[in-house]
Amino acid sequence: MNRRKIGIIITVILLFANATETKSQGYKDYKKIHKMYKNLHVADSLYDAKNYKSAIKFYKKSKDAYYYKDMMVSQIARCYYALDDTVKAQEYIKKIRKEKVEQNINEKLRAEFLTRKVNDQMYRSSSNDSLWIIQKEHDKDNQHFLDSIINEYGRFPSISMIGQDGSAAAFLFAQHADNDVEFQEKCLKFMKEALIKNDVFRHDFAYLMDRIMVNKHGNQLFGSQCTVVDGVLQSRPLYDEKIIKTLRNYFWMNPLEEYLEFMQGRQKKLDENKRTEQQDLDLKLNEE
């Protein structure tokens, strides 16, 4: 990409930022992540091309990427090894953290989240309006519960706090709180703190960030949010399609094409279930 194109992209991003600044304070986080992983995209490409010296420069620019500080340091070390600079390589290897998150599972709280997860999924795939009203009430109740836990503990219910399955349930409650985007942003803020400690699933963080971006700005970083157009499921607009592969790779998400294929199959199954549900309802009405 030449300097002129880079200049145009930067100008567009800055103009967009100015247009959304006051109400979109959280958008700065999205742009920060985009910048870090754009550098990663370049660094990986340079590494694959065996241009190790240039790769080091871009890995250094992205070494503060959420969850991946150790990985960036490791990549820099690999570059120095490839350049036969063992001294520099070992210098970076020594910087890698050895911290482990202490596991202190609150089993009672974990059980509460898992019980509430049943309600979260109860009528989500239903086409019945009456059932969806109930589902929305479940969502609000779970949202208030999650908010009370965050306020009480001062942190997002993470893996070390309520286990992997409990934390995944907490994410769902935040993800389905579309009625309150400010609350979703609050959850994302606390999730980021846990992410840095490797204490929440990185793909959950990515999904929630995309959900907020779509709700507020109509685009997304990771391509996790989909819509149906003319009967075909497709990804909602991407913030930067050029680095989507890098973003999804570093957040342990499968390639976008595979994800969309999976989601298309899931949507087909949901549509079939809805048709069966409607047929059962029509049959019941006819019997009455």
C-alpha cells in the first residue's frame, strides 16, 4: 500500500472519529485495536516474506495488543533468531511473562449463571411473538443480574471467578443486552481488564465488541455479526476487510468464509424449526 492510500485511510478515520467523538468515547478502543492489529497484519506478512528486520519494527508497534503481549515478544525473538542474533533473541525471551491467573471458583455463583443461561436460550430461536416477549424479559432479568455482580465484585465474572462455562454464560447476558448499549460497553470495559490477564475467552470479547460497533456505528472489526439479505446470510459491513484474517486469527476465530458457511447452516436449521413451529401452531388452531 503506497503512502497516498495510507494518508487517505488515516484522513477518513480521523474525520469519522471527529464526527462521533462525544457520544462514542468507546470507539477509541475499537480504533486502537484496529491500529494494533493492522500493524500485526503487516508484521506477519513481512515475517512470511523473511523480511525479519522490517517485521521486528511492526511487531514492536503492536506488542501491547490485548492478550498478545507475550506472543509479540516471542515473535520478535523468533525474528532475531532468524537473523542469527541469539543475544537479542534471548533478551526478548526473558521478557515473556510467566504469570498464571489464580483459580478461585465461586461454585454457588457459577451455578446461578448456568441456571440463568437456560433462560437466555429458552425462546431465542422461536418465531412466536408471545414467546419472544418472554425471552426479552429473561434477557432484561439476566442483564440486571450481571450488572449487580459487576457492581458487587468490581470485575467481569471471569474464568477464574466462575469457570469457563460460567464466564461464557455471563458473556451471553451482555451480548443479548441490545436494549442498553451503554451497559454492553461497561461489560466490554471490564472484559478488557480480564482479557489482559487471559481470564476471559478472547472470541467472547471480539463478539461483544462487534455487537456494540454494529449497534452504534453499523460496522464491525471481526465479522461476527450477520444479517440476511434476499435469503442469503452475510456478514454486516466490516471496518477494514483487509486485516479481517489477521484479526480473527489472533482472537482464535475461524476464517470468515468458514464462519459464514457455519452460520448459513445454522440459519437454515432455525428457519426449518420456525416453519415446523408455525405448522404445529396452525394445526392446533384448526383442531380448536
